[in-house]
Amino acid sequence: MQLDFGETQLLPRVETFAGPILVWAPDEPVFEAVEASLVGAGHTVRRLEDDAELATLSQGDALLVAQCGPRLDVQQAFLRGPFVLVEAGRKPSVALAARAYGVVAEPGDVGYAVDRFVEHRRLAREVAERRGPPRRCSRCGRGFDARKARGAGTARRFVRFGAISLCGTCVEALRTLLRQAQAQVAVVEADN
């Protein structure tokens, strides 16, 4: 008897960005190195030719890879959405580097920064999908009913604090305890 397990995929599965990655690099060698890095990682690339395209297309969900320089510093007010900076011998301004998702020293390393961005976005999407309505109050154990929560009154509503879900009654009880504690502190301070 011979077992056939088929072919095993050894390469890790890397998601690609949903749309093309916008690349703004005025220097041709920098653009070619960035393009080779991104295409090698399985991403599609769209080159922005001039400053007007940079100002209009780098908005929303599109990821921008931009080369540092004086032209980019002038256009930084128009940059919306996530972007990765490529130093390529030029240091970015402090304000621009603070807004960037990542700063890469060499154009050939852009693929790693983009893959990290894609992975972060995938993980955030998974967390958002897992986060459903609360099942029970973490304090009293009251069950959550979505139909009753839409009605009037705060007792049926739930509030989420990270992994903790509290019903409206428990939130009000905690607020009352907090007010009492603050009043006791104020009395003690007045006595001193």
C-alpha cells in the first residue's frame, strides 16, 4: 500500500493589498527598486506621475509609498490615508515621519513594510469580525437581548469596556458607588 499525501505548500500565505499600491517616486532608480520589491512580494503597483495625482489619488484606503524630498514636503497637506516613506538618501521632515505608517531606508525594503501593513489590516479585520454583541453582563450575569436593548430605558442596554460587558443597571450601580466614594473623599479632605 502506497500513501500519497500530495504536494505540500511550503511558502507562507501572504495576502496582497486589495487595490494597487500607489507609488510616488520622482527618481527613476528609486521607483524601479520600489516596484521590484512590491511586485516580487505579489502586489500590484500604480505609479503616480505628477504632484496633482499625488494630491488627488492618495486619499481613502489606498496605500501610498512615497519618496522623501522637498516635493513631498510641499504636498504633505494633501496626503490622506496610510503611507510608507522611502528615505533613499533623504531624511523626512519630523511632521511627515510622525504621520507615516513606516519609514524605510532603502527602496528595496518597501515590500516588508507593505506586507506588515497588510498583515496589521488583516488582523484588525479579524478582530472586528469576532467582536459580536455581548452575551452576558460581566458583573451580574444578565443575558443580552438585542430586541429589548432597542427599547426605552438604560437597564436593557449594554456597555463594553474592552472584554468586559456591563448591563445598564450595573453601570448605574457603579456610577453610584463612584459618586459615594468621591463624596467620602471630599468629606475627608474637608476635615483635614
